[in-house]
Amino acid sequence: MSIQSEIEWTDATWNPVRGCTKISPGCKHCYAETFAERFRGVPGHPYERGFDLRLVPEKLNEPLMWSQPKMVFVNSMSDLFHDGIPTEYIARVARVMEAASWHTFQVLTKRAERLLRLLRCELQFAAHLSNVWWGVSVENREHGLPRIEHLRRIPCAVRFLSVEPLLEDIGQIDLTNIDWVIVGGESGPGARKMESKWVDSIRKQCNQAKVPFFFKQWGGVQKKRYGRLLNGRTHNSMPPRRRLPVPSKIVRMAEAERLTFFPLSELSSS
């Protein structure tokens, strides 16, 4: 979508996949779906097909074109581990993240079971990449807490939770091997209310476990009206980012060409 992002905890978004389908209560008022469906039927628009799931291979090498290191949210308009996305295509995305090592990639999913399965098998090469942070969404106890358990079992450098939209008090969280927690309320039309005591409970647990805590927003129909102050201050803690030099344009273009002609079958098995 864009080299810049208004999402508070990232710099840029990269969408080699567009569209998704609902899987849990956190999806009810999906901002991405609302945005995409506005353009359904508009000829030539990236979302001419609305929020229908589709691969966008022409976007695959986009991060290799960016000469400044970025924090990159992968598939802000989809879910990389959706069942409709072929494993070989997910592997291609992971190979680009591996090659673009000067960026830090944030991969967030609600399909935690597939995330665990692939990072243990076909995507094992990507599990330990120091520039890739793997995360799961947590909106409630029933659907969100089991995702944390799957994430914890993944052998990777950084694991994070996006507790947004927070729909209820999720109680005690086992933060063992969790490296970052983001919390936020739902925004936009029909936004469900988030209680301050739910947020403060998570903040206190993060402090006790020494896990970086990031408060994104209170949300609401007009999220800017309510802002993102919690107890009178902002909370912007994040894990440290690994800083690597950016290769020359010639090197980056050569890597992009190599990946463009890399057979998908080899990408998932090499």
C-alpha cells in the first residue's frame, strides 16, 4: 500500500496480499475491509475487487526498493497465514524479508495454528530471522489466549501480541517468551467500548514481567478525540531493533532480480 503508515507502531506497510475473511469477533468491524469495499468496482483501483482475497506478486520485491531502514507492517490489508494463500507464496514473502535485512518486519496473524505449523516446517528458515517479528492478535479470552500459546511455541527472535481491539478483560496473561505487547481499542463506526481497567491490568502485567508495553489508542467512532494517553502519558515501549547497513542500489536490484526468477518450489524448500 504505502511506504508510510499512520499506524502508531510502524513506519510503513507492505501488502503482497490483499483481502481476507472474518475468523473471530475481532474481525467484526475490520478497518481494512471497510476501506477496501469503498472501492469495489472502481476500474483500475488496487481494491477494484473490494476485500476479496488475492495475491499481488508485483508487490513482492517492494521492500528491496526502499533505501532507508523501515519498520514494516506486513499485510496490513490481509493476513499472511490465511488458508487461501499458498505456502509457496508465503515462503516468497519470507525470502524477501530475509533479503531485505536492513528493515524490521512485523507479521501479525489471527491464524496462529498455521503460523506455528509453517515456521516449524516449510518456513523454518524464516523462524529465526532477527529482523522479523512474529505476532498474533488477541481480542478476548476465548479466541486470543490460545493464539498466545501457539506463538510461544514458535522458535523465533521476537514474539509480540497485538491486543486490539480489546473487547473484554482478558485476565492474567502468561507473558513467558513474549517480547512486546500492543494494546488498543476499536475505532470507526460501531466501535465497541474498551474499559480503562482492562488496559491497566495488561500494563501492570507487562511491567511486572518487564515486557515492553505500547498503548496505541482508546479508539471510538472518532479515535483522535480520545487520543492515546493512558494515566496521563503515552506508552511507546518497543523491543530494540537490529540496525544493519543498507546495500547499494545495484546490490538491491540484483537481489530483487534473483528473487523474481527464483522458482516458488525452491523458495519453500531451500
